[in-house]
Amino acid sequence: MKEFKEYLEETRESGKKYETIEDKKTGLLRIKALKDFTLPNGRYAVLKGDEGGLIENEKNLSQEGTCWVHEDARVTGNARVYGDAQILDRAHVYGDAQVYGKAHVYDKAEVSGLWKR
């Protein structure tokens, strides 16, 4: 019989949409889809097993919504991507930037920000 702690961990993990794999070239984490989902624009679909872009830590990309970091895009520092936002191509989101809603950052765009409360 499973311990309650193990059960809670599995339940929490099953809600995840991606896992991370260390990218030895960059020292960052490559994301890998754990389930299929369709993006709001209908142009892209992420399938279970698809590898996405790079993040520095799991705080950079929400496990909720359909937000995704594609291809060679990167999200680092304290930057956060959530909602239905898409980071594509060679775009880089960093610093304290927040990308959310239905925003798309693509090509070689760089987005940074200083978050003040």
C-alpha cells in the first residue's frame, strides 16, 4: 500500500503539463510535454512527448493554461510565462518580465522587465 505522501506527490505530478530535462550545452532545463493540448490560436498543438524550449527553473513557466516555450526560445531569471502566452523561435524572456494572456513573443525578440509592487 502506498504511503499517503507518495499518493499526494503522484496526484500533484499528474496535473503537470511538462517535465524538465537538463540541457548539458546550456545548463538550462528543456521542457517536455506530459500531455497533449491545443493552443488557443488553433495554429499549434503540443503533443505528449514534444520537446519545447529552455527555462532556468519551473517558476519560469506555469503548469496551468496553455502557455508554452517553443523551439529554441528561452525564459530565464525571475521571468514568468503563464495563461495562454507563447514564446517562440529564438525569443528570450528574462529579468522580472511577465508574459501572459494571449501574448506571443517570437523571432529574436528579447523581453525583460523590472517587477515593482
